Amino acid sequence: MYAIVDIETTGSSAFGNSITEIAIFVHDGTKVVDEYHTLVNPGVPIPYFITSLTGINNAMVAGAPDFSEIAEKVHAILSQTIFVAHNVGFDYSFVKNELKLSGYQWDAEKLCTVRMGRKFLPGFESYSLGRLCESLDIEIEARHRAYGDAKATVEVFERILRNGGEQFFQSKYKLLNRQMYFKP
């Protein structure tokens, strides 16, 4: 099982910044079988440039749960899955840090759709989520929002699976190269 994750945050580093939105699509390798999405109250004011990018403002998160209130559910979803994200290191570091601050120890195997895309969807000028989706004619319903970006990442992931990724993972799972697979 895979958990395809996207988050929005108050800044670029997991240390000193917080999650403002999280979306998780649980995928069985064929289709999405479950999903979870919520705004998150970061407990600090959201910087103006983040609001400009994401559209998420302080009023929107004022009544949202803080991460500690959703940590048990997030941990339960992610505990039995491979963590998949576009630029996986960013999302993984925030989720791991927020879970740790909420009292949960968590490590997961990770797959990066940027790195996987370069191998199984070669030839594109850019592998940023927006540019890759544009090249693949995948519509992003709400760019720079966790749900819209995660949903688009699901479609990228499914294209990777159809273009040889699934067979590669099945035959070489334990020997996957460091460009796509990261074991904590």
C-alpha cells in the first residue's frame, strides 16, 4: 500500500515551521482506496507570502485542528504504507517532525515521484509538479493546495506505474536504487 501525500506549510523547513494542510490518498497499486484531508491550525500566524502562494489564511485555519489532534489518525494511515510524494524529502520531514512533536515515533519507506518520473516518464524539460502535469495533460484542480496537488500526484504515480514502475518495484523492490527509494 502507498500513501500519496501533499502538505502545505508555514515555511520551507520542518524545524520552526508547521503544517497548515495535509492530504493523503491511500493507493493499493491499482486505485485509491481511501483518502484523508484537513486544514491544520499551525499555532502561529501564516506568513503573507505563504497565504499569497496557497490561499490559506489565518481565518481559514482558526477553527481547524492542530496537528496533535489529527496525529493519531495520520499515524494510523501512514504506518502500514510506503510514503509517496513529489519531492518526498520536504513532505516527509514535516510529517515526521509533526508526528514526533505529537509523541509518535514513525519511519517509513519513501518514494519520490520526481525521481521516479525522471526514470519512467523520461524526456520532459521539467519535473516540477506543475510543469510535469502540464506536459502529461493532468489538470491540477487547486495548485498549491494539499488536496489538489496530492490528487495530481496520484495521477502522476499511476502513469509511472503504467510505464514500467509497477514491474520494476515488484522485481527489484529490495534493490531499488537510491534515486527513487529511500529507507530510513
